Amino acid sequence: MPTHKSRRFRLAALGIILLTIAIRLPSLVHPQPIDSEAMYSVVANEIVDGGRPYIDAVERKPPLLFWTYSAIFKVAGKFNWKALHIVALVWTLGAMAGLYAIGSELFDRNTGLIAALFYAVFQQWWAWKHLTFDGEMLMNLPIIWAWAIAFCRSSSRLRPELFPAGALLGAAFLLKQPAAVAAVPLGIYLLLPSYRVSRSLTRTNSIIQATMLTAGFFAALGLVAIVLWKQGILRDAFYWTIVDHDIPHVFWEKGILLTLAFIGACLPLVGGAILACRDKSEIWAARRAERTGLFGLLAASAIGVAAGGRFYSHYYLQLIPPLVLLAAPFYGRLWSRTIQPARWLLRPAVTYTWLALTVITFSIVHWTGLARQRASSEAGRYLATHSAPQDRIFVWGQSPKIYLDARRRPASRYITTFPLTGYIFGGSVPGFDTRSRILPGAWNTLERDFARHPPTYIVDVQSDPRTLQYPVKNFPILTKLLKERYQPVARTAEGTIYRMR
């Protein structure tokens, strides 16, 4: 390759990396955990202190997510948010590298760079909460690299590299449950007649390769199951990550509005993917199996978004990788002037401007959104000042960040109180009494936890009449405990703080 082309390529790659850093800069300088990072960090810090997930701190995510967080805090120190957000940046760059590998394998290096660029821009679509180092971001990395391995050309008919690809998909599932659906279209891809024809394989070869992928997936699950069994938490892990995921209500209106918002914010990706499936398009003519596989991944990811019926905006992040890979080849041809746009809206100058405005708009939303989240909670500051380091606290409500702001360990495994109240994730349902969904035996478990390490302070974040959903008076055990053994000592923006008499 001529020297000037190599130099241009390296400069373009460096520019994309610097742009990614700039896009994630609001999180890199943010002094607090972002959104769900607080919940995961409370569990991770319990692990660092010698506890176990699901026993000493209950959360419904798979164990590998908590182990990842705890590994970061063991190395960098508890409450080190800058380290956590630097890892999130590195994780993003790793996913971008995987997308580059797929794009360059299927097409050329420019397509790979465009795929990486689109992921950097659209992964954090719109809301500041999408800068979070959450399950969707975590699971995207192993999913992307599993598909990168599967798409690589190989001289072997057995393709043993599909075993680690399957293990990566298993790891993705152990980071966030919806990732399991990404394994299905990849297995189907290996069985497609077009895949066999493009690689001169027999049906037996395809079946062996799909089996290799499946074996890797279940090997990863089996290894983690053994670790959980040795820790004595296999049954609890299975319950909280698999069983405790009923769908009491489907938030259809929320889903429709958020889907429209996602399409609008990520219209260049959606448009590129639509153009990729046109029958007359020659972009994917020699790669029909790969295009079918990516559309399968997009469909499976859409199922993952809708599966829980909650339609949180960050669920849509799992749609980004397949959309990026479907759209990038079209833009690669468009920007290299290989094809002529059918409409003025697709002219290179217009798309460049559109992309730049998208970056600027997202950045403004991220900076302004996180600027309002920089201060620690008033309740956390009070507890950090008035309690001793060995004191335990209990927060009544869905506010785990108070534990982190106070730098105090929870007195109960229920770091958020949904098992005690029947709280419905996704939003409130008018007229629905959630006490029918309280976990059987949860209150007895709470009393046992309090007997082992009584909370010196209890924070009632449900005391504000404006946000009242689960008033203490509706739960006799807690009402009696507060009346007999505690007294109110402070009223903060988050709620009332009680101290043991």
C-alpha cells in the first residue's frame, strides 16, 4: 500500500479514537457513579469486603457483571469512579476494534473504520444515562468479538476457533441475560446453505461447527456454575438472574415512544440498514450469508429489547452493533463516491454534517445531564459525617447510591427494597397493589440480616408525599421497628433519616 494511504489510514484511526475519548469525556470527569453503576458498585464492594452476591447483596444481574466491577475496585480501590469510567472507555474501544475487524474482513479497512466510528457516535444515543458502564455495554464487547471470530475466513472445516466464540457468547450472557439471544442467529448462520456454499462445506461440516459453538457457550456457563456452587450461591444466583423476572405489566406506550425516539436519534444507522436489505443492492451480493446472519442478530436484539416489557432506553444499546455493521458498507461506498446517492439527503456533505450535528447534540445532552448529577446525596453526606466507618445503614427504597455516598455497608442484603415491596421495574401501574408480589420470606430474611448487623441508621426515601409509593406505614414490621428502636434525626432532600436509640 502506498505510504500516503497508510498515513491517512492511521490518522483516521487516531481521529476516531480521539473522538471516542471526547464523546465519553463527560463520564471520564464525572465524580460520581452514573445511574445503575451505583447499584452494581454496592454489590461489587460487598464482594471486595468478603461478601457474596445474591447472599450479602441482592441484584438481578448475572455474576460476571459483579465480578468485573469488583475486579476493578480491587485493583483501583473502592469508590474509584474515574477508574471505572476509564475501563468503560477501554471497553468501548475494544468493541470498536471488533467491529473494525468484522468490517475489514467482510469488505475493506475503510468500512471497518466507519463501523467503529458509528459505534463511538451512536452507542451513547441521546441520554446521559447511556454513558453508564452497564450490562448492555458490557455484553456488546464479547458478542461483537464472537461474531468477528465466526465471520473470519478459515481453512479448517472443523473451525475449532468457534469454541472460544461460543465461550464469548456465554460470557456475554453472564454479563447480561438478553445476550443469550445473540447466540441463536450465529448458530443459524453456521447452518445456512449460503454459508456452506461460500466456504465449500458439507452439511456435516456445518453441524460440527455449530456444535463447536454450542459447546463453547455451555462450557462458559458450566465453569461459572462450578464457581457459584463452590461459593454456595448457585441456587440463589439462578433464582435472582433467571426465575425472578416475571412480566407483571408491559409498558407498550413507553415502548412505542422510545422506539420512535431511537429511530429518530439513530436514523443514519436505521436508514443504512434498510438500504442494505434492498434486493437491487449489490453491496452484500457476495456475502448473503453474513447479511442474513446480521439481520438475524438485529431481530434477536430487538427481542432482547422487548423481552422484559419495560423498554428502558439503555436496552436499545444492544441494537447498535448489528445496525452499525449493516449500515457501514453502504456509507463506505457512498463516501468513497463508488455509488451515487439517490436523494440529496444522502449526499456525502449532507451526511457528514448530519453526523457532526449528532455528535454535538449528544455531547450537549451528556454534559448538561451529568452536570446536574455531580453532587453526592444530602443523606449520604449526613451519614458520612455522623456515623462511624463500622456502622451499617439501611435504605428503604430504590436508592442504592446513598450507600456509596455514605461510604457505609448495607445492613441487609436488600440494597434496593423491591423484594420487600413488590416494586415493578419499568414504572408504576395505577391501581396495582404490588404487595401481592412481595418475595415470600423476604421480611423474615430482613429481620435475620438486622439481627446479624443492626443498622445504626435507616433512611426512608419514601417519606416525601410528592414521590410516595411505598409508605412505611403499609409495612408493619418496619413500622414497629422504627417506632420502638429508632428516632428521626434529620430530614434531607432524599428522605428522613432515623438513628438507633
